[in-house]
Amino acid sequence: MTLISRRSALVGAGGLLLAGCDRITASPTVRKVLTLGEKATLSGQRLVTGNALAPEFTRADMSPKFRVNGNSMPGSADYAAHMANGFTDWKLEVGGLVARPLTMSLAQLRSAPQRTQITRHDCVEGWSAIGEWTGVPLALILRHAGISSQAQYIVFHCADDFSGTPYYESIDMSEARHPQTILAHTMNRQPLSVAHGAPIRLRVERQLGYKHAKYVMKIEAVSSLNGIYGGKGGYWEDHSGYQWYAGI
Ligand SMILES: Nc1nc2c(c(=O)[nH]1)N[C@H]1C(S)=C(S)[C@@H](COP(=O)(O)O)O[C@H]1N2
Ligand SMILES: [Mo]
């Protein structure tokens, strides 16, 4: 069974479960949401999974080879300069709807509280790989910056592009606060390689591969995705009709 068909089977199960639950479907607001295709997927999966963790694995399960997909090296002169000095002068920017916009160096990110997780990465193109990731929980960074209650989404701005159009991604606050949502600087106990997204990449373990933004330069808290690049919340969402909520 391909990933896609397995995924729609899961979504189907969620929908059935909702349809069978009178108290939930009796609510007019929920019924309205359920008529909106993609949002039905989101609310269905959230009701089924709640704040559940994505499965975690052991070192014995790890894939001997983890494929590289999409861009494998940003083309900008700025990125090349950071790469040349091992990202020592590089800083992550945190801005938008936060009380204290800030920057964090790689050293600061490495000395913050960390989480390590061994998870399976599922690419929409039909391959998967199990790897070990270490990084800072996004929730900690957002709290540190004083995230506003107006914030609805976190946007990840990346260093790379496809024919001049920047790669970016976004998640909602529930996903942003999830314990497995981390900004990873270490993969399989080695500093994250350029091909896999150095200096840091997002891990958002309950969603498909394209949500896991590599080469994250800036994170921005926003109240709406309107007016951000193409407005659909991600490079592939804007250009190929991929779903914004890519729950596995
Ligand atoms: N910045 C950026 N992030 C990206 C991509 C990309 O091209 N650029 N490709 C996405 C896709 S489709 C997948 S499957 C994963 C691949 O990550 P990997 O190269 O570490 O396997 O990164 C995702 N994040
Ligand atoms: Mo992917």
C-alpha cells in the first residue's frame, strides 16, 4: 500500500469515528468545519490523536541510509559564507508576534534544553527513513521570545529556493507547542549536514516530509498566512497543491 492510500485510509477512519459520535456532530460549529474538506481532516485527526506523540523507535531500527530530498545546498552567497566558517557567526532570527524579538546562535541553541527522538520520516514521494534527531523544543524558543496570544501560526523562512522562489513552511500553534516539534541541529549524533538542512531544520514528527523545513533562518509568529509568499502556508502548498495539514 502506498503512503498516500494508507494515509487516506486513516483519514477515513477518523471521519467515520466522528460521524458515529452524536455529541460531537450535534455541534453546529463542528458540523460546519466538517464540510470543509481539509479542515475536516485536521479536526478529525486532532480528535482521534489529540496531543499524541508520533511513534518513536530504538537505535536498532535506524535506517542505514537516510535519503536526501529536495534542495541539498542553498545557493546564496550569504549561506556559502556561513557554511565556510561552520555557521559560527550564523544566528536564528525569531520575530513577528512576540514581545521580545531575538536571535540565537548555534552555540546558544546547543546549550538550551534539548530533546532527542528517533522517528520515521515519511516523504510524500513514497519513501521513509528512521533517524535520530536532537534539538531545541520550538515551544521553549517561543516562550523565551514571549509569544503573543494573537499568534496563530509559526512560519519557517529557509535559505534555499526553487528557481528564485524561497522555500518556507508553517504550522499552527498546537503543532508548534507539541513536545516532538524541535529545531534540530544534530542528526544521528552528528552535526546536521548541509544536505539534511544545516545549521538547523524543523522536525514536526506527525506530518509528512515536506513540512520539515531545512535551512531555517528565521521563524516568524503570525496571525494569518494571508500575504505570506503565496498565502497557502508552504512552498509546495503554494505551487503544487500539497495539503497544508500533512498529518500522517
Ligand atoms: N528548505 C527546504 N526544506 C525541505 C525541502 C527543501 O527542498 N528545502 N524538502 C522537503 C522534503 S519534500 C523532504 S522529504 C525533506 C527531506 O529531508 P532530507 O533531505 O533530510 O531527507 O525535507 C523537506 N524540507
Ligand atoms: Mo518529501
